[in-house]
Amino acid sequence: MSRPENRPERRSNRHENRPDNQTARMFFTQNDVPDDDRRALVELLNQELADTTDLLTQTKYAHWNVKGMQFYQLHLLFDEFADVLFEHGDELGERVAALGGEARGTVRMTAENSRIPEIRTDVVIGPQYVEALANNVSIHAANLRGGIDAAEAHNDQDTADLLTELSREVDQYLWFLEAHLQREPIQPAMEERGGRSEGEQEQGHGERPQRYQQGTAPTRQQ
Ligand SMILES: [Fe+2]
């Protein structure tokens, strides 16, 4: 089929608009962190920036598309988390610049560099979106925690402090998400009594977070 006249030819090569260079440019600064450390820190921070921006767009995706009886509270929770991630991205980009680096934060750069897997796009209702997001947030939380140690190894307590702050907030939202998915512990003795004590309600606290599977409740080790 021929193309109608006057319509611009559609780009056939999706790689044409990809970022030309994955390495951030460096600029002069009198910041006293050693040059080699600053380069490594800029790479580290740009990696966290890409992950953060990717997760931000995924959270907005959930904010727009979530459905079901829990729609409104999840719609609001996802938007609140997206606002937090937007601020995180801004702080990461500004720290890159403060260290003399180029903040690699366009959408294309983000798509090229992110370590976060794409969010599931075959889900519909609230708990499914919560699971999908919680899985990816847990990856981001682990990566941020690793970044704290890396920043310290590169002689930059300020970047370590920034990543510590971001890590604490991401952990908090992982908790908010996972709290929606928690099931009551199954205790045979409790079932026989047809109720549960306060002590039993406390069980589950302090457990290592589990990776939730689509459509299944998290299972406890008995
Ligand atoms: Fe909105």
C-alpha cells in the first residue's frame, strides 16, 4: 500500500534515536573528591537515576490503569510513590552535576540503562498491580542498598548519605505495598479454636520479604 502524499515517512530504524554514548561527560569542578572516584560515582548515580525514572513511569502506569474495588486508595498510593520517585530522580541528577558529571536522564537514556524489568502489562485488578510493583520495588531497594557501600568505597560520604535516605524511603514504600499482600498466618491450633490471639497476630513480623507470584498469596514456611 502506498503512503499518502505529504505524510512524513515513518522512521523504520528504532535505533536511530538511541543515545549515542552511554558514558557521562565530565566537567571541571573544584569538588575535592578524587577524579577517578567522581567518574565512578557519576556512573553509579546515573545507574540509580535510570532505575528510579523507570520505576517512576511504571508506578504512573499502575496509577492510571489499576481497577477493582481497591481502585481509589491504590490510585492515590501509587501517585504518592510516583511523587517520591520523581524527587529521588531529581536529587540523583543534581548529585551527578555536583560531582562534575552529566546527568543521563532522558527517557531514551533511561530505557537503555535501567536494571528494572518491565512491569507486568497483563494485570487488571488492584492486588495484581501491587504484586507487580512490589517485585520491582524490591529489586530497586536492593540495588540502592548496594549503592551505599559502593559510594563509601569511592570516598564519598555525601553520596552514601543521599543513597541511604533514598533507600530508607524506597524500603518504606515496599512495606506499604507488601502490607496489602500479607495473609494471616495459618496456625492449625488457631483454626481449631476458631480465632486467634494477639500473639499470633504478631507472627510474620520480621520475616524476609517474599517474591509474590501473580495471582497467588504469599506462602509461609511452616
Ligand atoms: Fe494522576
